[in-house]
Amino acid sequence: MDDRFDLSFKNKEVRVWIYIMVPSITASVLLILFTEIANPYINLIPAIAWTLYYIWRFFFRRKQKKEVANTA
């Protein structure tokens, strides 16, 4: 059970998720509420942010695996 997920700010993945997702969700909600744009593409802002997070996470985990392999 060494691969348990730590849901705290000590975990870099949680910090990056919050840094990316909270501003994107806030921006999309504010755009929906305070503009009269009836554009369905505003809903893509969180989806793009989510995709960027998982791309970053892929490279971050790959880097971690390489570091573990180099130390072993």
C-alpha cells in the first residue's frame, strides 16, 4: 500500500490541480454569470484545464519513475 494518495498541499499533484482548476472554473462561472454571451464554448475552459493537468501529470509521473529507476 505504498501508492496511497495523499490529499493535502504536501502533494504536488494536488497543488497543481488546485492552481489550474480553481481559476479556470472561477473564470468560466464568472463569464457565464456576468456576460450575455450565449456561447457553449465557455464550458470548454474547465475541460481544457483538466486536459492540461493530466498532460502535466503524465510527464510528472514519468519523471518520477525515471528518478526511482536511476536511484535503484
